[in-house]
Amino acid sequence: MHEELLERENKSAELIVRSLDPLNAEPPLDLLRRSHITANRLFFVRNHAPVPQIDPRSYRLHVNGLVRRELQLSLDELRREFPIRTIVATLQCAGNRRQELMRFKPIPDEIEWHAGAIGTAEWRGVSLRDVLRAAEVLDEAQHVAFLGLDRVRKKDLEFGFGGSIPLEKALSPEVILAFEMNGEPLPPAHGFPLRVVVPGYIGARSVKWLGQITLQKTPSENYFQARAYKIFAPHVTAETADWDRGLTLGELPISSVICSPQDGSEVEAGPLSIKGYALSSGGRSIERVEVSLDGGESWTIAELEPERGRWAWRFWEATLVVDRGEREIVARAWDSAANTQPEEARRIWNFKGYVNNAWHRIWVKVK
Amino acid sequence: MHEELLERENKSAELIVRSLDPLNAEPPLDLLRRSHITANRLFFVRNHAPVPQIDPRSYRLHVNGLVRRELQLSLDELRREFPIRTIVATLQCAGNRRQELMRFKPIPDEIEWHAGAIGTAEWRGVSLRDVLRAAEVLDEAQHVAFLGLDRVRKKDLEFGFGGSIPLEKALSPEVILAFEMNGEPLPPAHGFPLRVVVPGYIGARSVKWLGQITLQKTPSENYFQARAYKIFAPHVTAETADWDRGLTLGELPISSVICSPQDGSEVEAGPLSIKGYALSSGGRSIERVEVSLDGGESWTIAELEPERGRWAWRFWEATLVVDRGEREIVARAWDSAANTQPEEARRIWNFKGYVNNAWHRIWVKVK
């Protein structure tokens, strides 16, 4: 059943399926860590509705709202009228690493992501900035809202997945309207025929099956901008939340994750190679990753792989000598703004389970 | 003695002097918190050498290195040839809050700053970007180095205080060559007749008594860029530090500080108003400040004063009911990239004592 669905979406059978309808799945961490570019078949899937079937011939991208010229662009027009750009960018679900928060206190009705709801691809398409210039954005515009052609159901409503980003970000050269992913046409599960890719922001802003771009004064009022993807203090609950006071997620905080060895695995005593990924956002670079075997009392500096682009994660590796017994391994990263990760997940617990970036901790049995 | 020197530099006698020669001083936190704009007389002073006496008539700013046109600009030419700009920006010393790190483990030969090595002013001058355009920067240039006209002595050497920023930041509209501070000519202790103001970066990059701007391929090799203002892991010492592997400070991490009541003060039982400042960097906004009376188990959300500019700190206030006894009050902030502060200062201790942004903790005696 799982296998069939994964196969139909051209996904690896090795993915861990978190839900079937809609499909949500993530790769095991050791597979994820093998390649700086995540193969399309291994790339995590985060969907809120069934994958829509869109005919590329009749497809049109609508650009409207606070613009001088409304646009309706076919895929051919997009390719013909704007320069083609590529960017290597990591996308991360805001709920990545929710599983660790759930261990501390339950988070009902949310997907129990481990740390694989993240991936890096080369995206090819046109610059959102170029399209916005063609539409001649009016001075009053401050936010750029995206609307997908999928149909999400919430209570009695049915609507496209949406969200917005500030105009300033939308005009940055890294934001792409992508029709290719790693040299292939965008797979259906990843937004065929067109999605926006907003590097450095939570994955939810990289709206798939993009149907409409609206320039407006205020942020999107779509459910996924106005109600979901906000964080609250640890004591706030679904019942007490004042949604207007939640922190709207945009850029992601710094994080690092141990991919290998895997949590709960058995390893041999002696030198142990520890490998992982680290990610900051907003274009900030990963400057250092540290690994500890004593809960943060002392740290070993990991080797960083060369930077492969400002908007991509950074792989790291450290070799530490481990003795027999149950051992905790901890990792934390620092970025170019000298931000580092919080020590304890419970200090940043929030009832939606977003952006857990606490020190990553795994346990291994050393034989 | 202190009073005379402070008076000579046109500084308030209420400043806490940390060293006399060179002058280093900070305001008490309750005074600092009174006004969103810090009066020049109260603004912290961080000098590495005596204040140089510069004749504004013969003063010239030299722009050289990887440019098509070298420039030598008098103050009149700067004012006449470029548009005048103003910006409200907070400057913070990278060593602010070092005192808290020193309580955990000694940091010899560094200034014992409390949390007052920070201030906000309205800076008036010309845009660095405009000056660089006039100099016609060559494609190979990647860093912009600044050199001051002060004379710092280190061992047998004497040289100007210097540092550099990436070209991309230098071309951002917020970076100003300032000749005025809060409507007055730049005071001598703050860089008369000209300093650069690099909002969102550690104070050390806002070089005072600016004599030279050099476009180059690599970062400045000035002592204060290549050797100081780097951070290391907690276990690294002055003896074991590999300076090439230190994290070069640029943007500052998110921080928040309780200014009132002051640490160690006595307060009355009942509702207590707690006031402070919070600061992120890189243009990220402060989204939330939380205050706790139980060491972080539960938090009260503080009220934020309206944002007064993208590059300025944000004031906050919370009223909590305190019972009799010795009480710890803790504050932490969150920024628009969902970054928050580390819980414990000892986890980020570094042997130079830079960028302590741990949860701010004060103790009060409640009567």
C-alpha cells in the first residue's frame, strides 16, 4: 500500500511515510546525509491535500493585486520572456524535528517528523523579481501572496494552500519560480508545473502548484499564513492561543542534526565517525559545528564540507573515540551572526511543534 | 580624576568608568533604559587608544585599493557631493555582558563590561554606498577595509584601529559615514570628524576617526579583524587558539537585558515593573520578549514598545507579581528568524568573552 503510493509519486520505497492521504514522508537520516543534493526520489514530501493534476498546456500563472499590469503567463511565456536562473537551495519543513518535542509533551494532530523533513535541490526557473518587474508593482505593495492550485479541506471550507513573504524578500535574487528540480521537470508531488522556492524561509512559503501571485499591503490571510506556522511560548495551548500574537515564521533559526550513526543504533568502541547537516537561514553561513560526548561540558570541532552555496545546508563530520556503554552524542552549530542553538528542547516547546532547533541528541549503544 | 576626564570628553559623571587610559565607560542600566535614543553624554565609550585630535580643515578621507578612481575627500566635499542620510542605529560592543561570563570563569586583560556597552543614536552623514559608487569599485573587490587615525600600541607596533565588512554589506543602504550624532557634530570620543556606522554588526566594525577605506579581495589584516573579535569553543584558551579557525564576529546574535530593577537591588513585594532592551541584528526584528520568575519553567510575555527602526533596539516592559524573598528574574527574546537566546552563559563562554547573549538573569531582594 505504502509502496504503491510511493511508486506512483516516483518516490523511493525507503522513505518513512508519516501519512498517506495526503502523502507526507521523509527519508531515513543516513540516506539523506549521503549526498549534498537530495535526489528527487528521496526528497521529503509535505502535502496538505491530494496532489492536483494540472494540464501544463492550459496552465496559467496569474499575477494581480497592487500591480500596474496584471499578467497571465503560460509556461512557454515564462520560459521565453524571462532569463532562466538556477539556485541550489535547502528547503526545510517548519515541523522538522517535531518528534523530539513530542517526547517531552504531546502535540496532537501534527505530523511526527523526525529530522528528515529537509532536502537540498538545484531549482531551475525564472526569478520572481523579473516577473514582478514585468507586472510593475505599485508603491503601496508590501507583501507578495502565493496561492496553490491544490484543494485543502478545513471544516466546511476548501481552498488552495497559501502564504506570503515580504516584498523585500520577494525582490531578492534568490527567490525562484521553479519548473525544474535537479534537472528534471518538477515532480507532481513537488508542485508540477510551477512552484515558488523561497530560500532561507520555512518550506511552507515555497508554495507548490502555484496558481496566483497577489501583491498586497498586508500579509496573506490564507489559513497557513494567518493561523498555522506561528509559534507561541511554551505555556500557551491551542485553547489559550491568541493567534494575532503568535510569532509568524519566516526565516528559520540555526540548527544542526546528527544523521549518522542513527539514534538508538549499536556501534563499535573506538573511533566513531559522526556525520550530520547544519543549516542557518537568511543567507547566514554555518561557521562552526561542535560535537560533545559529555552533554556539553567539552566539545570537539567538526570538519565542515566546503560551502556549496549561500542557501544550502552544510555537511559536517567529526571523529570521536567512544567507550563501551550507553552514550549520548550531542551536536550544536553556530552561524555567522554568532547565533547558536538552545540547549533543551523543552525550553522551546510550542503547542504546534514548530522550529525545534535545540541541541541534537542521540543515544548509541557502544559494544 | 574620573570626573575630570569624563567632563573633558563631554561625558556624564554618571558613567561607570571601566578604564581611564584609554577611556572606556558605560552608563548604568536604569539611565540607559530611560530613552530610546541614548544621549551623547551617556553613550558608552569603547576606545583602544587615546582620542586623536584631528583638524577638520586639513582632514581628508582616502578611498583606495580595488577602485577605478582613488578619492581624497574633504569634509566639505563629502557634504556637498553626496546626498545626506540619517539612520537610527544601535551600536553594541562585542564584549557587552562580559561580566556575566567572568563570574563563571576568569577572562584576564579584557574590560569587565556590564550590559551598558550599547546605545542608540541618530547618525547623520553620507551613504558609504554612494562614496563607493563614486570610486567605481572593481569587480575583484569583495571586502571593504576601514582604518582609523587613532594610534593603537601593541607590543612594538603602533597602528590605526581597523576592520572590514563584506562588500555586500558595505553596499547596503544602512551603512553610513557619519559626521553627526543625535544632531551634534560627532563628539571626539565617538570619532570626530568622521566614523563609519555599520548597523547590525559588532561595534568594532564602526571604525572611528576614519582615515582610509580600502577595497580589497580579502578581509582586513588589521589586528582587530584578524586576531581580536573572534570567538572560540568554551574549551579553547589563549594558548591553544588557532586564530585562523576562530569565528569572525560580524552580525550580533539576539539578546535581551533587564535594565530595571537593577541586579542586586531591593524591591517591594507586589506588582513589579520590569523593563529592558532587546536587540537582534542583520535587520531581523525582535518578535517577542519573555520574562520568568521560576528559572524558565513559565514565562510572561512582555509588552514591546513600537518598533522605531529596523536597526534599533526594542524596549520592553512586563509587570509581574513578586513575593518576599530572594528572587531571580530571567528574560529571553525571540527574533523574526525564530532564533532565541541560549539558556546558560557557561555554555557559550569563550576566552575573549565576546557576544554573551545567554538568558539575562538578575537577583532582587523582595521586602
